[in-house]
Amino acid sequence: MKRVTLLTLVTLFFAFTVPTFAGDFGTAEEARTMLEKAVTELKTNKVIALTKFTKGEGGFKDRDLYPFCGGPDGNFTAHPTLVGKSMKDLKDKAGKPIGEDFYATAKVGSISEVAYMWPRPGTTEPVQKVSFVTKVDDQVCAVGYYK
């Protein structure tokens, strides 16, 4: 009887805790949806949209998901901490020139992917990250998720 009770408790523990861990990070589908929403917002009012992205307002910050953009000068125009710094010169933790990849890959009217190595927020160990990228007017924008 004790064995059945213990097994039931362990099963209940995992049933309620494992989904919580999985829900701590955004998914590919959620990242793409956020980028699509960001595109709509940019087309409506670019200045307000970039401010919302940077501040994480209006649903533009969800766990580890947020949009970031770079302008024609290659600098971040929207990002939680990097506005004004070079997006085009950005390299991942393995030295891959991901900023150049963002700019080269982004096309008006289509969403593409750029894969790279980046640490999750609050960690230092790089893991696989993929950003969906697109171009809206003069802005190269992306939303990334961790694999």
C-alpha cells in the first residue's frame, strides 16, 4: 500500500512540475507569432512600436521572448538593453557574425531563420538559439527562441 501511495505522489509531482519548467521558455510558434505582431505594430506607428519593444510593453515581452530591431545604420533601434549599440557587428559566443546574418537574411514580406549560440537569460553557457527575422521598411527585426 505504501508503495502505491509513494508512486502516486511521485506521479502527481511530475505531472504538476514538469509542465511548469517547460512553460518557462518561449516556443518557436510563440516567437514567430510575436514577430508577426511586431510587424503589424511597426506598420501602424514605427516610433511607438520601437518604444513598446524596448520597454516590453503591449505584450512584447513574454518570458524569454521579445522583439529586437536594427535600423539602416546597423544600430539597435529596439532591444531591452542594447539600443544605440551596433546590431550589425554582433557576434555570437562562437564568433559567428549574427548581426551580419540578420541583415543579410531579412527580407520585406517574408520571415526567415538565423541560428546561433547564445546564453539563456541569467546564464553564461551558450545554447542553440534561433531568431525569426524580417524587414519592415528600414527596420530589420527579429524574435528569438532557445531550442
